[in-house]
Amino acid sequence: MLDVALHTGSEHPDLWLIAVPTLLAFLAGIGINLFGDRIRSTLGLGDESAE
């Protein structure tokens, strides 16, 4: 019973196929959040509706 509760999936043979894309998606989300204003202005998606 304790083995099931402590199972983290670290024995999964393709764990890197899960971990690497997850980490990249997380970092991409942080980058988009940090540079969102700059990206919006570059794409021309400013706050035109607020005017």
C-alpha cells in the first residue's frame, strides 16, 4: 500500500519524453508572461478596443 502512495513514475522508461516538453512548455509560458506587452506591440495587438 505504501509503495502505491510513494510511486512517482520515476521508473517510467520514457520519463524524459514527459519531463522535457513539460519543462519547455512551462518556460515558454513564463517567457510569454514576462514579455507579453512587447509581443503584443510587435504583433499589433495593442489595447485599441479601450480607446
